[in-house]
Amino acid sequence: MQPYILGVDIGTGSVKAVAVGLDGEAIDSSQVHYPMLPTETGFAEQDPELIWQGFLKCIEEIVARLGQPKAISLSSAMHSLILVDAQGKPLTNMINWADTRSATVASALRSSPEGKNLYEQTGTPIYSMSPLTKIIWFRENRKDLFRQTAKFISIKELVWFRLFGEFEIDYSIASATGLFDILKFCWSEEALKLAAISANQLSKPVSTSYMRRDLKAGIAKIIGIKEALPWMIGANDGCLANLGSGANQPNTAALTIGTSGAVRLASRKPLYNFAAMTFNYILDEQTYICGGAINNGGLVLNWLLEKFMVKEALSAKDYEQLFDTIKTVPAGNDGLLFLPYLTGERTPLWDSNSCGVYFGIKTTHTQANFLKAALDGVCFAICHVLDALNQSPEKNEEIRVSGGFTASPVWVQLMADITGKKLTVVQAEDASAIGAAFLAIKTGKFNGFRLKDDAQINQTIQPNLEKYQVYSSYYRLFVKLYEDLKESMHQLAQINTAEQFINPKILR
């Protein structure tokens, strides 16, 4: 059988394992999906047992087909939190990044005297996704659970504990908790004080290249592993996506748009922007992955198709119809703009009360204009993140793009025209899992394996500079619109919240 290294990504919606061969190419994969749990508004929880079983099944399937790998390396989604007892038994479900119950905590902390220093120490945006703010929420709202908790851990730490019987966390996942000093590579005393916990209630931080071989015998039998092999703890999914798509060198940014979207840039040092609160996460001891995420990417397209074009079971043909409708609409869209904040926004606004807005509506505007404005808005939001990153000395000269939006030439060209950047489309659907395997190969400990000289570049798209000039004027107005409307958005949110408590009989 062909030698391979297995990269396993523990994602929000699924676990995916990808086998990478000697030449750095993916040769096989396995995926297991799991659902969100039905919970109250603002909560986002998942069953850690389903994730654990999915993790084991993915590895078992690959091993059954390809035989034992030379090593297994892990990737995981960031910002999850599980409260566990001294034996590692979960006291809560897994709370993922989308949970907003700690929004009030985050807002107060962000505007506090400690806010800026905390951000620069930890590299993590002070927002409800942060495990730090979630822990504070439990301390203030669930004192019973808070007192019972022996460890506050992520889903990756739970998996690692079940594999090896010890609580250990890689620098990369730790750097996304809001509790880790990204310059000293240790838990932040200031953050621990704010959370009112000790370092003993967190896992032991280790390098992203840290390996173990002492897998529990029972686990080895379940997944079909017959001999001791190296397990690399790996890094978080965002950092590894950059490595997997070849964007782990300065001046090359990675842009991914799926349901949401993110822009990430490799740097030898953190790139701070407190106003925009860009993130700074650790790939390894020499590399930070810096950037920002938006809430509303492909989600906006789904909304357009379901609500504007009245589509129910969405198909590839529906998306093609949407792009065919807008492809002849000129740059500038006849003056119609859209703020795409349908689910609030992260970078650079960090405003869960922001909302979607159409601006500049005239009787001449057609369905095509409304659809085009929404797509422009998503691209403008990405441009807003790029601007926040470009305030640092390190500029990005190239953007490597991946994710679902690359299936549309219309959308990719629009992104190039609005950002004014050259885009290179890379085959990186499994970038995080592949990046995990690449991280193991980078150590040089596995004879015969080599990294590809570059990610597989499928296409290069140059911007239309004349259209870029047109879009630049509208982009400046786009940025100003949010500032002009922010107070009204917040007032509307307050009214909507108040109405939820009004007796429906009074309304009738």
C-alpha cells in the first residue's frame, strides 16, 4: 500500500480525514457529519459524543482502505468550549463559535480599560465567540456548573484527552481562546484573573508540532491501528487552511467564502488593529496567521434565492440562474448599495445588532440590481477586512481564493474588480485537513514525504482596473453608510427586543 500521512479536521459541521501521499497530493478522504442541537435563541451547541464517534469513524474508514498511516495530524475549528469534571466527563454540550450568549460580557470587556491590552496579549477578538467571554458568562449565570468544573476545554482537547489520557492544547487552538499570551506562549495572567480561574483549570500548552505515540490500546483497536505511530497535535483550522492552500508566506493572503467568509495573512509577528480587532493566531513558533472573518458570505446568496427568487430546495441550477441574471449589470449597479449584515457582523464592525440595508432604491432598479447589490455588498465586506489588514506594514500582493464561491466565475471576477487584487484560485476544499498533514511533513521526520512546491493553482484572475475605479467610489460610501446608520440599527434592535415581551393580545 502507498505510504500516507492522515490529516483530520474536526469542523463545526463534520469531521473530515484526508490521506496525503508521498508527493503531497490527497489520495483518499472520509467525512462524517453531525447536527446542531435545538437550543434557545443565541445558543449554539453540539453533542461532543457525536463528534468523537465521527472522529473515530473517519480514521477507521481510511485505515480500512489504505492500511496504517505513517502519522496522524489534527486540525480543529476554533473557539469551542466544554466544561468537564476531573475525569474529563463533559458537564455541558460543546458550545461552538456561533454561540452569542456572552455578547453583553464581550461588549463590556471590549470597552473596558483592560480591553486593548487584553487583545494585544491574546490576539483574539473580544467577542461572544471567545472562550474567555463564555467562561465569564458561566461564572455570572451558571454558578453551579462553574463551581463543578475541573477543566475548561475545547473539542480538540477532549478528543486528545480520550486518545492519550492527558489534557494538552496546541499553541494554535490556545491562541484563539482569549486566554493565551501569544508573545510569551503561556496562559495570560490578566485573562485568567478576568475569568476567575487558574492555569490548572486549563490544559498544558504545547507546540503545534508536538507528537505522542502512547495511544490507548482500546482506541487503537477501534480504529484498526496495530502499531505505535506518531500523532501530531496540530493546529487550528484557519491556520492550517493557509498552510494547505500555500498561503503561509508573508504577502500572500488567503480568502475563503462559504456560508461565512475569512481573510488570513501569514506574518512573522502579530498585526494588531484594535479598532477592527483583527485576529492573530499561531501556526508555529515563527508564524502568525492574521486576519478577520465576516458573518455573511454564501448565506446572503441563499437568502436571495429563497426570499427574492422564491426557491425552496436550492440546486446548482438556481445559483447559475442568479449569476446569469447579474453578469450584465454594470459596475456601480446604477447606484444601488446593500449592507449585507443579515446576521450581524464580525470584522471589522463586531456588531451583533447591525442589519441588512438596501440604499439608493429608485424606480429604475430591477430584480437584477437588487441581486447584484447584495453580491457587491459581500465583496465590499471582504474589502473592509482587507483594509483593516493593510493598515499594517505587511501588504498582501496576492490573494489565494477557495471555498464554494470559486465555483462562479462571475463572483470571482467581481471580487477581483472590487478589491483590485490578482486572485489565484486554488484547489483547497480540504485545506485544513491537508494543512494538518503538511504540518507533519514540514517536520522532516517522515522519510520520502515532501511538500508540493505550491498549492494547485487552477486559475489566475486579474482585476479590471476601470471597474475597480468605479467600485472604489461606491466602497467608500458603503463604509460610511454603516457609521451613519449604526445608531438607528441599534435602536431598531432594542425595539424588536422589547416587542418580544409584549402580550400578543395587546397587539391584536
